[in-house]
Amino acid sequence: MAKNLVIVESPAKAKTIEKILGNDYDVRSCFGHIRDLEKDAMGIDINNNFKPKYIIPDDKEKVVKELRKMAKDTDEVWLATDEDREGEAISWHLCEVLGLDPYSTKRIVFHEITKPAIERAVQQPRLVNMDLVNAQQARRILDRIVGFELSPVLWRKMSMRNSLSAGRVQSVAVRLIVEREREINAFKSVSTFKVEAYFTAKDINGKSVTFKAEGPSRFKSAEDAEKFLQQCVGAAYSVRDIQVKPSRKTPAAPFTTSTLQQEASRKLGYSVSKTMLLAQKLYESGQITYMRTDSVNLSETAMTDLKAAIIKNYGEKYHQERKFKNKNESAQEAHEAIRPTYAANQTVEDSDTKKLYELIWKRTLASQMADAELEKTTAKIAISTNPEELTASGEVLKFDGFLKLYLEGRDDEDETDEEEQEGSLPLLAVKQQLDLREMRATERFSRPAPRYTEASLVKKLEELGIGRPSTYAPTITTVQKRGYVEKRDKEGVKRTFRILTLKKDKITQAEDQENTGAEKAKLFPTDLGMIVTDFLNQYFNSVMDYNFTARIEGEFDEIASGKKVWNNMLKDFYNPFHKDVENTLENAERVKGERQLGVDEATGKPIVARMGRYGPMIQIGKVEDEEKPRFAKLKPTQSIETITLDEAMELFRLPRNLGQFEDQDVTVNIGRFGPYAQHDKKFYSLKKEMDPYTVELDEVAPLIAEKRAAKDERTIKIFEKEKIQVLRGPYGPYLKVGLKNYKLPKEKLEHPEQLTVEECKAIIEEAKANPPKKKAPPRKKKAE
DNA sequence: CAGTGAGCGAGCTTCCGCTTGACTT
């Protein structure tokens, strides 16, 4: 046992630091928080000044036990958790649990895992900062109160299924998506006409090249555009003025969690959870620094390392030292930016993480590289018959600088002309006459703000100071798991647009088609998400306010700096909040999310879209009517808010009988698990692209035959009487009895077809006698 | 696995932020 025990949060970090500190130090990890509020009675004694009751969660017992033992056998314990609010609290909890005195135990901090930083830290120990700890306790308790008082309100007041949830972070995330969707639904697109003229001129080599110039402004109507073209008939064009301006581009800061998620989404198409999973792998294998960070800072040693790599690869000219400042006020900067551990490693072998690593490597190096230098040329072109002018602009890259490696992506889609790369212009002279090849006025439509992607939502949350690097990915998973939000694609619709062309002094009009509104992997609110958001907005306006988190963060800061007492802050929040909760429980109506669609022509009964126990549906007639109402489920992409009466009536066409296959009826319907076909008493899920409303027998019949064959293939053996199946799955052969699966012992994996009934029964008995340990997530009994 | 949709009441759910594995059909 070494003389010193150093406790950090992450095990990968522990390994590195142990190497740096040498033999006198044992470095161990506590794996994050080791205590949390008890769940009973919220774990808070509200009437006793919000006194928290902490427990050690089951999955932390083991590590706490080990740390206790080590702490007892060592001379000195050093608390080296992260230098932020949560880290400070973890240190305090460690004191409490390990029996250390917070007023004498050594607390050390460092922002980077480098030898000088750690050695410096060890020489300057301090004590646990109780003000900061109290700020964390206030944060924790407030989140618990909000979550555990709001969620039960939803259970009581929503007429849909249970296990709904609300919280300071997730509810605002859903609100953002709901409001964006409504903005899009309400958006009225207007069209304008954009004029582009194509000229030819001789370049330096005497070669004839074509370039583009833009019209003076966008025209509101086809008539106005035509009038302009008309005025250009017979005109001569000449260069009136040329401006040449140098410009520069600057590299983006190195990655934080949020910007890494954004770029991996834009450039590699990764979901935020995939990005984090791969980054974790890179971190654990020592390839990159810590991946949950809000800091853009690079350590001194990293800067030196990067400089060397840049100079070696690209030369002195390409290096430029830069320090980046964080724009985000809520940043706590306990770590460095995300960077490669060794700048010399351009890539990694592992094919899974290769792309992400290279992205990080390029971004980090680029951040220490020289500006790109450009030359922007703008030529004004006069029209002899018209006082208006055309503008041609071109850009030439004089020095690539950081662009050699990396250019940050953008969120706006490149559907329109706006983002067209500016090409280069031929060398023009003032007064030079230009030949017009043609001039076009093209109709363009304004577009609503795009729906959020996972990554652009993270960006927005970070801007609002809501959530932390460690929670962005889990929050996005939660709102999807709760059924408030769905990630999906949307097909575009065809739209016709007009083009007026002036060519050889003649104006012609044509039409063309474009695809618009197509979106990939975007976040859509569900009806449930909208209804819950409306409800929370109505009754808990203050918590749903986009500035709520920023405001209370300010108060946490005051607690951290000793200007405010944490219990008082909580009291000021709790009293009005709890009153709202009680008022809502007492007075709010149960929410059904009902919307009137019209009247059924055949029966005169009212038709409504509303939320049922099993999701959004259409109802014809009322429950109290003599004749029972008719019900139909909405399609997955439909929404209560936007469905039309005609679309609603369409839904009543199911179930459909498609005709006969092998002398049996084939019917299609939509069930609990999506669209399916039924044939010979068996069920077959329809393929994604098959629409149960339009699918035909000749599409479904092969599916039935194919699925039957696939099932035969998976089946190795069946013991009919005992109802034991031996099946082949993606993890190898296994046993299936009813809904339960059983693993085969290793020695049976080779020849599963030789298994006997007795052997199978023995395996099952064995498994039942030694049930697999279910630890962290307790299995839910009911689906959903 | 694939019929539902009212209302009652039992017994359940739930938060955010710090960290990794265990597990999967």
C-alpha cells in the first residue's frame, strides 16, 4: 500500500496519473458520483430546510467499499475530482463516505492531464470548497423537486399512458422542438424572382470563359421580373467598376462535446450517442483527451506538440499559435478541449473510430494553423438601357492556410443558390464590353427554419445554458424514449417554379420542378409531446421559460461565491412552484388533446382527432351514443394538429382484404407493432415501404413466402411436445421456450443440431436455478 | 405479438449530472 491515495473520477485518467506520480501514490477512480438523493419522499426533508437524504446507490457499493478500505490503510488521501461544481460535490461526498474531514483533507485540481499540471497541483493542495458544494446541492435538489413534483402531475392529468416525465432540461428540449414544428406548420412560403446573367469574356490566356452576375434585387412577381428583362432587350453590357479586396478566414476553435457532436453529425452523419460512444473508445485507448468538456482550451504541452506536427507536415508558414476563448458563459471548463493525445498520430487503425479520430485530429491541428487568405473581386456591370447594375463576384484562394486540413460544416441546407461556392472571375477591365449569353429570372421560395437534428438541438441547448456535456446525448435519448419526440425522415414534395429567360433579345417563359421540404434524421414532436408541452406551458410557465436555467444558474453562482444561502434560494423557488403544483392538481382538467375535424357525411356524427390510451386516433360519434363510436389510429407521420378530414376518413379503410393466396384470405391491418398481413392465422409484419392502405396482393404474397422460409432457416430443431425451439440468432444458437431465451453452454455451441430434449431441459433448469444477475436497469414488466 | 379507446382503483412510473460496463436473439 502506497503512502498516498489519490481519487479521481475517471478510471482512464487514474491510469495516466498513476504513471506520472510514481510509486508513492495509488490513484483510484470513484466512477463519478458515489451518492445520490434517496427516491422515497424525494430524498428531501422540505420542512427541515430542504435537508437532503443521501444514499449510496447499489451499483456504487462496491467501489465505495474498496475506497473505504484503501483510505483506511493509507497515510494521506488526495481528492482530485474535476474542478467544477459536480466535482467539488463528489469530493465532499467522498469525505462523508470515507470518514475524512473536509476541513483538513487535501483537495487538488488540474485542468489537463500533463506532468507539469499534476505536479503543480500536488504542490498546491487546498480544501473542499463548501460554498461550491452547496451550489451543487441546490442544483441537485432543485432538479429533483422539479422532476419529482411535475412528473406525477402529468400522471394525473394526462389521459394517456403512464410513465410520463418532466424536468428542467427535457421539458424545455421538447418545447423547442414543438415550437419549431408549429412555426413550420404556420409558415407561408412566398416566392421572389432572382435574376442571374451569364456573360462570356476572354481570360488572360485569351480563352473564352463564362461567368455569372447577379441582378440588382429580387423581384416580387413574375411581371416585375419580366419588366426588368424587357428593359434589357437590345442592351449593351460593360464593366463599370472593379473592386479587389483581400479577405481572410479563421479556423474554428478545437472541439468541445457539443461542437464535436455537431460536426460528426454534419460531416459523418453520426447521432450524438454514436459520436459519444466512439469518442469514449478513443479516450479509453488513450488516443484523445476527455470527451465530455465545455472548454476550448489547449494545454501548453499540447500547443507545443501541435506546433511541431504542423511544422513537420506543412512547414513553418502554416503554423499560427492561437488561444481560444469560450463564448459560453455557462461553461465550467474543468477539462481541456477534445484533442488528439499525440498530434503526430494522423489516424488510428481501428475502423470504427477512424473517421471520428481524423475529424478531431484535423480540427485540432487546423485550430493552430494560419489564416486562409483570399482575394474577393466584385465587378459592377452597367446595362446601357437600364440604370440598374449587375454584380459579378469571384473569390480566389491566395493561401490555403488551415483550409488545407479542415473547414467547419454548416447547418443550413444547401438547397438554394445561396451557398454556391463563388468561383473565380476572368480578369476584367473597366469599360470592357461583355457578351450576354443569357439572363434568367428564376422563381425562388422562402423556407421556414429547418427542423432540429439531434446535434443542432444540442447546439441550441448549449446556447441556452441548458444541460451539460455529460447529459446532451442522454437527454436526447430520453425525450425520444418517452415518446415526446421522434427522429425520422420526411419525404419532399414536388414544387413547380417559373423561369423567365432572355436570350438573343427574346424572352421566353418555362416551368421546372424541384423537390422541397425533404429532411433526413430530423426531430419531430409527437402529439404526446405537443400536448404535454402545452400543458406544462399553461401551468408551469416559469420552469418552461427558456431563461429559467440561466436565471437559477446565476443564483447557484451566488451560492458558490458565498453571497447567497442555498436553503434560502431553494425556499424562494419552492414556495411559488409548489403552489402551482397544488393548484394544477386541484383545478386542471384532464387533457385529451381533442380537435374537431367536422361531421361524418353518412351519419351526421361528429368526427374528432384526439389522444387515446394507445396513442392518437380519430373517433366518429360519441361514447354516449347508442351506437358505439368508430375508432381509427393515426398513421405514424400524421398528427392531431394537422390531419385533415379527408385524411382522417381514409384511415377507416382498414382492415383490407387483398384476396386469396394459397386458398386463404390475405388481410392487412395496423396493430400494436405496426402494419401487418394476416394469412392462414399467422402474422407477417409489412415492410417499411409497404403502405397497408395501398399495398397489393402481389407484393404481400412473396413476403409471406419469404418470411416463412427465413423462419425455417433460423430453426435448427424443434421439440414439438416440450415446445422447446433450438434457433440460430445473431449471437449464435440458443434455446427458446415461449418468450424466454436461454444461452447454450460453450461446449454445445459447435453442434446444436445434436442436442437432445434431455440436454435442453437440463440447460433450462440450470438457467432457472442460477438466474442471470439483473443489476442496473430493472426489467419493465409491461412493454412500453 | 397484431381485437383496444369508459371509469375505477391498485401499484407502478419520474429528475439531472458524474462515471463505466453488462447485456443483447
